[in-house]
Amino acid sequence: MELDYPFEQPDGEGTLREIDDGLFWVRMPLPFPPRHINLWLLRDGDGWTVVDTGIGRPEVQAHWRRILDEVTGGRPVRRAIVTHFHPDHLGNAGWFARHHGSRLWMTQEEWLMGRLLAADTSEATTASNVDFFRHCDLDEDNIFEFKARGWQYKNMVESIPRQFVRMYDGDAVHIGGDVWRVIVGRGHAPEHACLHSAARRILISGDQILPRITPIVGVPPMEPEANPLQDFLDSLAKFEHLEADTLVLPAHGLPFRGLPGRLAATRVHHEERLETLRAACAQPLTVRRAVDAMFDRALDPQNLRLASAETLSHLNLLVARGQVVREDGDGPWHFRSR
Ligand SMILES: [Zn+2]
């Protein structure tokens, strides 16, 4: 089903556009694909609320200074709502807190995960992650690259406020004169917050629902048997009752209408990939070999690790469905269809 894109892609970086009364679309650069992120600035009484903050780098902060000068009339950004812990969303929460006194609003699992990754850079944790990637059958060159590079999380999140306001699924968040309902989605991140205004018929979807690509749904190294793809597919149902003409504001790509079709296509996409993998596992496969069945392009070391996490989320769901078994030995895991 074709989606409707009512707004064109802006030219350049750090762009600003009002797309609804007092609701501004900010597009910021990213140092990795998809090379941009959409952030939202909402008029909120005598101040402003920002939804997601961009990567914590000086060039993004320079864009923010210019944009805020242009649009806020000198009124402070009192609140930063962050959908999830990933650095392109949480990266400047500390900067907003310092420069505007913004309070950080997040769900608890997202805040904790961000704080954990920023704090825990110990060698023991690196060793545990290496163990995970070895079980995925990544080669030693990749492991070497990972050890040298690390997660890079701290390099993209300049600081995370030590206090936050907790958002719960179903909460009503008042922004300006509007009520925005928190809808928690899982699978891409542990407790990802989306915001829905029934009155405006707008959904700020973060990374949970994207127009062209599907969000990465990967098994995190600290929980090798996790089944995030089931969580993600279950979460799709939470958006199926929204009005069909809801304007969706995603974190990547363009604002769109056509939510029901997009949810259905996302489901089909994952079911097709599950079937591809199930068939490929007629011969026992390691995660690394299963990646080859899922991705038909060459992947650099970092993307190979992401692809491994994504492939494993599909394998773990097949295991949970009883269609594939995981064989554990001394070395890498092997997955075989039954
Ligand atoms: Zn994300």
C-alpha cells in the first residue's frame, strides 16, 4: 500500500518547518545512516517542549542554537521528552538541561539503559560482549575491530541528566493545550515512548514505526536469549486502532499518512524474513552464516554486528515458535529447523 507524504524532504541540515499549529519539524544530521533524524519542537505555554534531541555533537548543538533563536522568542525549552535511549535521540538531553533547565521525560527502562551504557565501559563488559559475538560466529578481525572501537555510546551522548520524570504507558502528557497519550512500543528499544494526540490526529512515532525502512530489532549482547521480535510484533497491535488518516511523525524518513498499511507491511516483512531463515536452517547455521541468508550485500564490521543482532532476533523467535532449535556446543551456536 502506497503511503502519502504530505511534506517534501527539506534541503540541507538543521532545517526547521512548522507542520501543524505550534509544532515544528527539525531535521538534524547524523554521522551514520540514515544520515538524518527528525526531532519535534512544540509550543508549550510560556515555553517549549522538544521531543528527541539529536546526537550529542557540537555541530548539532550549533544547529539547535540557531533554530531556537529563530523560533522560540527567547522562551526556554522547559522539557525534553526522549522516546528511547539511542544516542541520536538522547544525545543532547544533558545539553538542554544545562542551557535551558529542561527536565528530561523518559520511560524508566530507557533512562536506565542510557545511564547503564554511559556508565559501564568496563573491560569485563567488553569481554562479555566479545563472548556474545564469538557465539554469533563473528571472525577474529571483527572482534578485534569491536575491541578497538567499543560501543561509541558515550561519544554520541554528551551527558544524561541524573534526574528524570518517568512516563508510563497510557499517560496523558499535556503540551500546550493538547493531551498527548504515551504509547509504549517494545522490540527496537526496551520501553520506547510514542506520543499520540487524538485531537490533532498526529502520532510522534520515534523509531517504533518508520515509513520506508523497518527499525532494527536486535538481540542485545547482555540478553542473548531475548525475543525482541515478538515484543515488536506484539507492539504493532497497539497502533492498529488509531485513525487511518493519522499523520505519523517518524524519527527517520518523511512524515506520512497510511499507518494501517505500514503496520501490515511491517508484519509481512518480518514474516517473510522468518520464513527465509527457517528454510535456510535446513542445514544447521551459525548466526554469521544466517546473516548471509538475510542480507545480500557486503557489510562493514559494525553493520555486520548489527545484522547479527537482527538475524538472531529472528532466530530466537523461530526457536520460541518451536520451528528451529538452537544447538549449543563449545563454540558458536548453531540453529537448525525441525
Ligand atoms: Zn533507535
